[in-house]
Amino acid sequence: MRFFIFIFIIQSLLIGQYDYSLLDINPSSEYYDSNVGTSLFEQKVTLHYFGHFT
């Protein structure tokens, strides 16, 4: 069981760090209407929230 937990943690760390780029559609953002992603904020701590409101 410990082996599977170890593999899950390692896999999460390796796969969870992928680079992506998405269009910023927040009109109050300084990056509005431009592509932003993990590579834009290198060497900074970031929080990623993908929400949807209707």
C-alpha cells in the first residue's frame, strides 16, 4: 500500500507541473486579453483557480 501512495505522490509532482497558456478574460486584470500561463510567472508563487460562473 505504501508503494502505491509513493507512486501516486511522485506522479502528481511530475505531471502536475505542466506548462499551459490560456486567454485572460478578466477585464480588471493587467493581463486582460492576452495569453497567460505558468511560463509567464516563472520564479513566482502562483495559485491557479479554474472557475465558471453563470
